[in-house]
Amino acid sequence: MANWSAETVADKAYYYKDYAEKKIRLVVVDGTIFDSTEQNAQITWLTNALSGAKTNGYSVIGAVHFPPMPATFQKIECNFSN
């Protein structure tokens, strides 16, 4: 995700991306974490990400990452851009 300047956590599927000109923070959490230690780490990260957005006066758009499961999900065409 370095190519689009997202703030990531190494080897994790949760991250955020700021759109400074619009004062928006896109926050993506990982919906597949089942280990309580990992869940707590993500909650701490999320708390900090939301706090930072509030401090900077950003609105927040939230999303959840789930890996594709062909039997249950349909492909949705979308494009995230400035």
C-alpha cells in the first residue's frame, strides 16, 4: 500500500488513508481476526486512528476487510480515487 500512501501496520490487513484536501480519513479494519491478542492490538490501533482523525478535524469513512469467498460474495466494481 506504499504506492498510495496509506498508513499501514506491517503484515496486517488494517490501515487508513488520509485525503487531506477533503479532510477525510478512510479507515479499514480486518474482519478476520479471531485471536484475542490480535483483536486487542487492532482495537488499540483503531482507537488511535480515530483519535488522530478527530484531532485533525477529519470525517471518517469506515470499511471492513474480508478476503474474497467466491461461493458467498459477488464481485462489485468500484474505484477509490481522489
